[in-house]
Amino acid sequence: MSITTPGTEILRADESSLPTALSHSDRIKLEAALREGWRLTPATFGHKITNGRWIAARHLLYISTIVATEVAKGDARIILCMPARHGKTEFLSINTAAWFLEKWSDKFVMNISYGAELASDSSLRVRDIFQDVDLHHLLRTRIRADKKRVDRWLTPDGGGLTAAGIGGPIAGRGADLMLIDDYCKNAEDSLSVTLSNKTWEWFKSTAYTRLEPFASLVILATRWGLNDLIGRCITELPHENWIVINLPGLAEINDPLGREVGEALWPERYPEKALHRIKQTLGSYWWAAMYQQNPKASMAGMDLGDMIKVISAADLPHESDLKTIRPWDLAATEGGGDFTAGPKMSRQRNSGKIFIQDMQHFQKTPEKTKQLVRANAEGDGHGVKVWMEQEPGSSGKIVITDYKALLAGYSFEGEKATGPLLVRASPFLAACEAGNVFMVKAGWNKSMVDEINAFDDNADYDDQVTALALGYNKLVHG
């Protein structure tokens, strides 16, 4: 679909299209204006200063026009949501920052990202643009020789750029244009309530208070959750009158770019086939947030357990075609809230399909649990490696040492759990959703399926999910 972006038509004008009734002086002025058309937006600016090497995709042209128009008015509040690896940093932290300082060299830009190093990298790129002698015939803005530190540099006209990481110090610095580019590092950080609250409080008390009168604020990021920075800005600060633009990876109804439903956002880079493959890998929960910019409250209600296919034991592939392990998640105490869970899981070597052959799930004394773990190892045989989730601290090390002695002669290893279970379980749950997980028909099926269906980061019971996640990750990644 061909899209005409406002503000770009002037770039296609040539001398033959100029009105013939103009006076000579007016004609000269208009020709000069056309030659300066590349300064109109961050996208046209970026294209010009790279000598055409950087070509803005249609979604970047679209948001570029909006950013240029609203920032020029002043006091803009803009939220832009788009998938990972779709040109965010190059557009915002580099081209928009440089475009702004070329137009208003007496103003200050503040580049903010989830880490100070990333923000400084972008600041360095912007500084290099103005220090490039090959661009001096185009650009008016210069850098002061005595004030050119990467994280804080100034122009001779009194403006400049400050780079900062989320949570970092910016006291004493002001911003006429604040650019926040990807405020969250990864899925693990996105699930941390503590980090989320720290980011929010830092934004309100530290970053927001750095805005000068009539300053503009642009947040361009990939969504992670309902209560991420963008989510809280929209719900808790509605009086800011945000301009919110969601650009999903695959178009939905009423797409702002006019795309057909299902059309890719940047087909030259990520065609529809590639995006569907990413969706299958991520699963619906993370896909909805990170690629469709529509995060869900939880996984509960997605009924991912129901997507596991039931087969008979006779339909299992031959054991020579399977890599098989038995992962365990131990209950903390007998009769407490937790159960011990230990599935026997296999991965077919040529297809990558996962087969759950058995699920041990019980509440027993520590001694009885040891007996059952040993009995299952004997029943499974020496060819089935035993994995066990290791709890934090010295007590976890002691437990693993005890089981290593108990299972002497068998392949056994402890695995420290790192990060939230929702992150660790996501690959397994995505495989369930993709139809790549099978279970042998047995009495334990319903209990396991029910637990998976009810699973989210606040689930009462997650022992089987924990063990299945450990098993899947070991089968796939070793």
C-alpha cells in the first residue's frame, strides 16, 4: 500500500513543478526553501545527513511528521509504541535529537534509556554528527571544544545534550526536549514490581521535574506490561493529554498507517512470515505486549494446558529418537502449600517436539521424597538424566549435595533458578500454544493441565509448571 506522509511531498518537488507566475526573487526564495526541505522532520534530516544511507520506513516517516509538528508547537506529550528492532533508537535518540539541536541550538535535549551506557552511546552518535567536518557545509550547529564529554556536551549557542540512564542522576540539568527510548531492559525486569515502582518514582520525581517551560516529552518504547512506564503514564497522568500511537507488528483494525489487517509493520525487514515465526516462539502473552503493543494482565485464562495433545504410549517415537530427562521441583515441607513435581520429558531429535511421558506429583516427608526420587531414577534407567531445581542459599546447596550422593551412579545435576518463573516458563508455554507438546494419556493429565491453565505470576500452585519449565529449557538448550 502506498502511503503519502505529510511533509514529504516537498522533497519530491523539482524545478519543473514550480509555479511559472512567480517573480524572479520569489522563485529564488522558493527554490531555497525546497533545498532546505530535508530539515522538516527527523526522518528527512536523517536521510540527508547520511547521504541517503538511512532510509526511513513508512512507520518512521509517519511518526516523524507527528513528532516534528508537535515538538515545533512546544509542550508536546507523545507516546509511541512499536516492536523491538523496528528502528526506534536510530529515529528517536539519534535523528530526532540531532534534528532538534540543528533547528534550536540554544536548547537542551535529554536522552534517556534503561542504561546510562546505552544513552551515552546515542549521545556519542549525535555528537559525532555535529563534529563531522564533512557535514559542516550542511549543518549550522557546532560543539564547544571545552564541553564535549559524551554524557554532557554543549553548543556555542548555549544548548546541548545530556545522556542518562533510568534511575541515574540528572539533578541540575534541564530539558527542552526529553527523549525516553526503551526504558525496560528485559522480560525479567518488566516483571519486577520493585523495579517498576522505582522507574515510575524516578520518572515523576527526577526526570519529569527537569522539563523546562513549554518543553516536549517523547517516549518511544516496546511495551512489556500493563503497568510499565507507558501504561502508568496513560492511566495515572491523563491530564498530560498524551498523543498515543500504537504501531503493532501485524496490523489490526483501524491501523494508523492504513495497513490491511495482518500486514507487517516493516515488511522489508520483518515480513509477515518472520513475524508469525516470532509469535510462535514467544507465545501469545509476550507477543501481545512486545509486538502488538497490547499487554495482557496475566496468562490466566489462556488455557495453554488444553493445547497439549494427548497420545497413547504406543504412539511415542522410538527411544533412540528421543533425548529424555527427569527434572524435579521439590516441596519445601511436607503437607505445606507446595508439592514435589517430577515429569519424565523427552524431545524428539529431528522434530523438536516435546513428549511428557510421566508426572510424579506428591506431598511427602523429605525421607519419603528421597525414596521416590531414587525409585524413579532406577525405573527410568541410567540413560535418563536427573535435573533438580536448586533453591537459593546454603540450604539449596545442601539439598543438591544430598541428592547427588543419593543418586550416585546416575547422571544428576542441580540447576539454580534465576529470574521470575513466568520468564523461565514462557518457552515451554509457547511450545504448548504452538502445538509442539504431547502427553501420554494417564491419570495425572488433568491435574497438570489444570495447573498450566491457571498459571500466572500469582498462581497458588506452580510446582508442575516449575518442573516442566526446567525440563523444557534443559531439553532445548542443554
